[in-house]
Amino acid sequence: METTPPLSRAQILQSIKDFLDESSPAKPRQCRHCGDAMRFIDSNFLLRGTTLNWNVSLPFCGNCDREILENLPRPETIH
């Protein structure tokens, strides 16, 4: 059985960077389950041990994904 040589750290970092840079799909406007308007959470992804970071708007449905709203920190608790 032939084995694939392991990727270097630089190759892995580049693959992750390419994925996050290229995988920002078109933002859905309506929930595919209930039809409600989608909402978005601005999120920041950091790759530990590097200076790489991304700001990504993650879509969610306020109707189908209510637990997301319950678990978000309140503005007064963010420092």
C-alpha cells in the first residue's frame, strides 16, 4: 500500500487559508426550512500559533435556530 507523504506545516496553513478565503458562499436570504429571513453573526476565526485570521458572517435562522440567540453573549458582557 502506497502512503502519501505528510504535508509540511506551511502546506497545511496554506490549505486552511485557501479554504477560508475561497469558501465564503453567497449569503442565503431565506431559511430553507421555514422561509424566514436569515440573520447573521459576525465571527472572527483565528488560527492558533499564526497571525492568520478571518472575519466571517455566519448565517442562522432566528426561528429554527433559537438556541443560538439564547447562547449569544449580551452586549453588556462583552469586553
